[in-house]
Amino acid sequence: MSIESKNSSVKHGFMFLLISIALVLTIGLVTASFADEIGDVNVDWLGGDIKVDAIEDPKG
């Protein structure tokens, strides 16, 4: 295997990883945008809060 083909293979693997991460983040953001906040717990002054979200059951 030549160095050029090895670099090409690494680049394709890295691009696949970046695209996969972008897809997962996008799906997470879209899902979170449909959630309704139903609770909030203030833990500390530094912003370590816990938010409770509710999303509609797709089967219901």
C-alpha cells in the first residue's frame, strides 16, 4: 500500500467521523426543540442546573 492511498483512506475515515458527529448533533437538537420543559432544578450558582423535558410518545 502506498503512502498516498493510506492518506486518502485516513481522510475518508475522518470525513465519515465528522459527518456522523454532525448528524447525531443535528438529530439531538431537532428532538430537543420539540420537547416541553416541565421541570427545573437549580443546583448551584455556576449554572449546573437540571432541566426536565417531556416529549410526546410517538405510539400514543
